Amino acid sequence: MVDYHSTGQPHPYGGNGPGPNGDYMAQEDDWDRDLLLDPAWEKQQRKTFTAWCNSHLRKAGTQIENIDEDFRDGLKLMLLLEVISGERLPKPERGKMRVHKINNVNKALDFIASKGVKLVSIGAEEIVDGNAKMTLGMIWTIILRFAIQDISVEETSAKEGLLLWCQRKTAPYKNVNVQNFHISWKDGLAFNALIHRHRPELIEYDKLRKDDPVTNLNNAFEVAEKYLDIPKMLDAEDIVGTLRPDEKAIMTYVSCFYHAFSGAQKAETAANRICKVLAVNQENEQLMEDYERLASDLLAWIQRTIPWLESRDPQKTIPAMQQKLEDFREYRRVHKPPKVQEKCQLEINFNTLQTKLRLSGRPAFMPSEGRMVSDIGAGWQRLEQAEKGHEEWLLTELRRLERLDHLAEKFRQKASIHEGWTEGKEVALRDRDSGTASLAQVRALLRKHEAFESDLAAHQDRVEQIAAIAQELNELDYYDSPSVNARCQKICDQWDLLGSLTHSRREALEKMEKQLETIDELHLEYAKRAAPFNNWMESAMEDLQDMFIVHTIEEIQGLITAHEQFKSTLGDADRERGAILGIQAEAQRLAELQGLQLPTGNPYTSVTAQVINSKWERVQQLVPKRDQALQEEQNRQNSNEHLRRQFGSQANRVGPWIQTKMEEIGRISIEMNGTLEDQLSHLKEYEQNIVEYKPNLELLEQQHQLVQEALIFDNQHSNYTMEHLRVGWEQLLTTIARTINEVENQILTRDAKGISQEQMQEFRASFNHFDKDHGGALGPEEFKACLISLGYDVENDRQGDAEFQRIMAVVDPNGSGSVTFQAFIDFMSRETTDTDTAEQVINSFRVLAGDKNYITAAELRRELPAAQAEYCIARMAPYAGPDAVPGALDYKSFSTALYGESDL
């Protein structure tokens, strides 16, 4: 056996095509007509070339059995060339004569030569005569030209390209080292490695053994024939039994693997591109549906909640009103926070969706009417206004009811005292006891009446107070006003009657006064001094039992001071009581001394010593009770002051902290400290810090609840109200979430558009330089200056103005007069990068359709994942071209519609 590779002798086949110097692998492939093939190589080539030819001829419904006999008439040779080239050859001659056969073979050889292949030493006569060496050489030339020449891997082609492809694909596998197309393939591991690299489910590579080449080769050949549609071209025993397998047979076999896998890779790439585009479209549609659903739910909740907040259903009692306040607190604590989060998430989803649509070249998303972000913001603003009004109304109603309760209790107390005082007065005034009385008795009755008038005048203020309180209760819409009015009217009517009766009785007594000579001066003095003292004690008892309401320590301190001043007068009062009782005792002593029989009691007054002592004892009992009530109220006010200071201290820490965080987040959003990932990490640290700070706000809420439960309505220790802090907290959460979303969108834009970190920093630096007020947006003139600094020709001339207006229409489509940083980044990314286009998607579908102008449902289901295949089938219109077949689908209009250029 002659080894042409090792000896440097010419190969038994002649040169056959234009390589770098005009021949295909000229050094190895030139042959001498007189040399003979190695029998083992000839056997391998016959089997391999026959299988290779049949793998193509079966497409035309035929095959060959004997390679040097079946091509002699040229008919199947021409058919083979038509199948592998896809071109039509001249019509063959059907005659049986030698000349007809030679002409057919020449037509085949001429077609081979027309493809740039230079045939050496191969003539039609040798083929017609069945020359095995020449026939095999011709088939090898065809294989080189149509199966191996077009192989290209990293700027290498043909044999070198195929070898490099094999080396790259088998590099990760143990015991495989492909250096050539003969010895490297004897153990069968290289064939198995190629299959496993592309179809790992077909080969259990780890179970193969290098010392069992026949099993390895048979396994690879059988799997390739069964699953890859590569016919078995060699026998394992022929390869193993040969010292050096035939290189051309191995190259032919391996090229079949290359074409099988490269076609699958091309289809996979096309399918991946379509899947990518469809995944983006499906994700965007899901985001749109989610936005519509969340927006509808949130707006419905707002519309349900506002009427409840705007309702004004006043209650009659403080407990009922406090229950309404508790319901409002539960709304603030339980029902509203999830909705705040939903609103924030809705805005984030909307911004993310618009960013993804811009990045994928789709039209901007326009929500349904009434569900715009601005509509949700307007509804939310109405909700918060209604919420503020509802809370103010609740607190005002609580103050009103507290005032009403205090006034009603005060009215009942004063009315009871007055009714107690008037009891029996009408009967006494109607008595006509003066008709049978002595002069002394009449004078006594007159003086007694004068004292009564004095007492009556002293009680005028109380009646006026009772009427004033009843009037105020009516003005404040007290729920039990009818009973109050009835009682007040009864008191006033009785008061008028007492006045009339007093006047009548005085006139009667004065008629008899001239007949009276004397009245016991001591009784008179007693009566005169006892009456005001008695009024003082009654007033003192009334004051000591008077209800009071205060809201500050200063107010309770004033009451305590007044009470202390009252107690300081008790010594003088006690001495006055002793003097009055002394007058009574002196009168009694004189009467006994003179043997006079005094009438029972003092004729000038009903205020007896027993009454004075009883009331004085009552005053003495009420003083310590008043002390205790004032002390308890002082303790309550001290507790309230503690609550004020506690809330003020916490609020004065939380308020500045929220403001500081807002300012720090604002600085992060406009400064360029590190990469976008660094900024995002920094912002998320801030977000975590804010979340961890929430217990401070919850503690403040608890303290605020204690303040409201204590009915504390003002606090001089802090300018912060709970409402301000809640709004600030919600704005802080919304701002950090929105800022994180903006940075994520910038990262998404950068990654999707391939923008480098340096470009992103340059864009941010340019934007910040011209954003003079650090407001996060550029005005038209600032944006023009920024464009000029980046090299855009938008100077103040007609052409520059037109170009600037075109750019403004892109970055500010709504005509708001400002350019945000996100819009600026989107514009710069469109100017500097490229994205998938409708034309690229159309070309990808054309690959899957096998270069047809339409595609079928079966092809879509075969090449794409099930969900995305059904997505395409449901949306593709029927194809109506001249080459349409039943079930044909129009992928061109579908691809165009994906980018908003037409409707599905």
C-alpha cells in the first residue's frame, strides 16, 4: 500500500479546482493517471462517495449501486449536479450509443468547469469506460466544490476551515485531539464528540472507551443515520482495520456533519431572533394589561373612598364621634398604605413599559381614556384633599361636642341650684300672714321681705347665666335642646312670677309699716349680715362645684391660683360667721334677760344659725374636694404636656431626617459618582435605610394617637404636624422608588443599546453641565447648547433650526418645553446604537420558511417554542401572493406590525 502523504509522491487523483493557486489542495490532490489506488482506500472511497451521492440523489427519487458503472451514461451524473447545485443543466441525450454517453458526461464536466473547477487528467471517455480511479477522482472534485469549498471558519476555508471547525467543536472532550482527517478519527471518539456537542441528548459520551473503537464508530454512525439524516458512509471495521484511513472518505463524512449542524445552527439563530422579538412584544402586552387592571382598580378605590371622606354625618355624643375618628385612623393605618404602594408601583410599571417600548422601537403605550398617570394623580390629589377635610371636620366636631357636654352639665347644675332656691318661694310670697301680725311682726315681715328682695336680686345673675347657656346650646345645635329650652322657659316664667309676687307683697307690707314701731335691731342686723354671708356661701359652694375645662398647664394653674386666693379668705369668712352667730346669740340673751318671748326663728330672715353652720360645714367639705379635682386636672395637664413634648421631640427628629434624605436622593440623581450600578446600589442602600427608619414613624403615629385620644389640639413644641410628616414620608418613598426606577431604566437603556460606561458618564456630565438649576430637565436653549457641545450642527440658521426642531420633536413629543435626562439618554442611544428592525425580523422568518415568501403553521411549530408559535399563528394574516398554498401565512406584514408600521 502506497502512502502518498508520507512519501511526497503525487496523489492518485489529479488537481481539481481553484484553491489559493487555482487548484483545490493541489499538493495533496494532484494524481498521475498511471498510479493505482491503495485497495483499502479505494474500498473506503467507493463506500463513502456512493453514500454521499445517494444522500443527494434520493431527493430526486433515485440512487446508484455501483459508482463506476451507474455514472457511465452521464444521466445520473447530470441529475446529481442539478440536485447539489440547484441549477438546471442542458437537456441530456437519451440515446444508448457511446457518443450519447460521452456527450452527457461532457455536459456534466463542462458544468463542473463553469464553477471554477480546473479538471486535470479527467476526460469523458474514462468515465464512460468505467475507469474507477477517474470516476472516484471526479466525484471527489464534486465533493470538494459543492460540500467543502464554501466551509469558512475564522478566515480559513475548505479543508483548513473544516479542520478548524472540528478542532473547536471537540476541544472540550477528553481523549479527542483532531489534527488531521485520518488517524485522528480511528477511535471513533471524534465523531461521537461532534454529535454530543450539538445534540447531547443523543450520545452518552462519558460511557465511551477509547480502547473500543469499533463500538464507538458504530454508535456514532448509527446515531447520525437515525437522528441526523446522515447515511452510513463507512464501516467501522474498514476504518479500524486500516493503518491510515482514507482522508477523502473521512473529509466527505465529516463535511456531512458540518452541513447538518450548521443548518440547524442557522435555523436556531433565526428562531432565537424571532423568540427574542416575540418575547419582548408579549412582555410589553402583559405590562399593558397589568397597568390597565391596576389603574382601574386604584381609580375605583379612589372613587369609592372620596364620597365616604366627604360625608358629614354629625353625631350626638362624643363616643360616637370618637368611633368615627377611630374608623378614620384605621383607614389611614390599614387601607391607605397598600394603595400608596400600588400607586407608586403603577408609576414604576408605566415608566418601565415606556422605556422598554422605546428600546425595542415600538410605539409609546397610551392607556385607555381616564386611566392616564395624570388621571390617577388628579384622583389621588382629590382623595388627599377630601382626607384632610374629613380629619379637620372630625376634630372640629369633637371640640363642639365636648363644649356642648360641658355647657349642658353646667346648665343642669345651675338650674338645679336655682330650682332648689326657688322651692317654696312662691307659696311664701302668696302668704297673707301680716293681717293678724303685731306691729313687730309686720315690721319683721317687711324686713324679711327686703332681705328676700336682696336675695332675689343676687340670684338675677344666675338666671341670666342659665338663659345664656341655653341660648349657646341652641346655637351649637345641642341634640337635647327641646328639654333644655323647656326647663329654661319654666325657670324664666317662675322668675317673672316671683318678681311680680315680690312687688305685690312689698306693697302690702308697706301699707302696714307705719303702724309698726320697732323691730329688734339685733335681728335686723343679723338678717342683713346673714343674707350676704349666706349668698357668699352659696356662691362659694356653687363655685367649688362648678365644672371646668382647660387645655393647658397655664389655664389649670390659673384656676389653682384663684382657688388658693379663695382659701385665703376663709379665715375672714369664719370670723364673719362668728360675728353673725354672735348677733343671734346676743338677741337671744337680751330676750331672756328681759323675759321676752321671741317668735320661733328670726323674723327678718330665714337664714338661721343652723343654716349658716350647715352651709359653712358644706363649704369646708367642698374645699378639699376642689383641691383634689384641681390636682387631678393638673396631673392630667402635666401628662398632656409630656405627650406634647414626647411627640414634638420625635417629630423634630423625623421631620429633618425626611428632608435630609429627600435632598440626598436629589443629589444622587444628578451627580455622577461611580457607575450606574454603583448609583443603583447606593440608592438601594438609601431605600433600605428608609425602610429601616419606618419604626420611628410608626412610633410617632402611636404618640400622635395618644395625643388625639387625650384631646390635645395644639403643640407649641414642634412645627411639624402628623399630616405633614405622613405626606413627607409618602413623598420620600415615592421619590426613592422613582429614582431607583430611573437608574434601572438607564441601565436597561445602556445594556440594550450597548452604551459604554464612559459614554453614559459623558452624557450625564454634558446634561448636568447645562442643567443650571439642577432641576433634572433642560430647557430648549440649554438643550441646544448641550447638542452643540456634543458636535451637532444646530446653530442659528435655517438648516440648524430645522434640525433642532426635528430633534426636539423626538425628545419632547408632548411639547412640554423641557427635556428629561431619560429622554436625552434615549435620543443619544438611538444616535449611537442600533436595534432589531422589522427587516431583520422578516429575514429571520424567511430563513425559517426556507426562502419562501410565506410560512406555514407547521413550520412555526417546528422552529419556535409552543407559546410563541401559537402567538404568531393567531396574529399572522393569510398569505395572498401568487405562490400561496393552503395554510400559508404572511410573515412580512406581521413583522412590520410588530414595529408599529401597520396594524395586525
